[in-house]
Amino acid sequence: MKNKKDELLPEYNFDYSNAVRGKYYKKLIKEGSNIIILEPDIADAFHDSESVNKALRSLLEIARSTASSGKLEKRAGN
């Protein structure tokens, strides 16, 4: 049996000139997916999924606390 390590090349050259950006985009949107496509300016602001999730969790926390305080004010006003 051939060793898998022997099958790996030290370097691979990929021809990206034939690559198609967003090749599966419409299919993923149609079928439903947890993949989110960020606009380029937003993607530039975040380095990885962790930073996006952290920012969105912070936003959710603010929205929930604002919504909670708004409900309390409405009840107190009635």
C-alpha cells in the first residue's frame, strides 16, 4: 500500500482563471442554507466568523434590552 504522504506534492498550482465566483449562490439561496453572503464592505470589517458572530450577539443583546425597557415604559404609562 502506498503511503498517503507520498501522494502529496510539496506545492500545487491551481488555475484560478477558470474559477466562477458565486457558482452555487442561487442554489444555496433556493434550497435554504445557513450560509450568509456579506456585502464586500461588511466583509472587509470582519476577519472571521467569530468576529461576525460576536458583533451580531452584541447587537441582539442591545436590541433585546431596548425592547424590554420599551415594553416596561409602555406598561407604566397606561
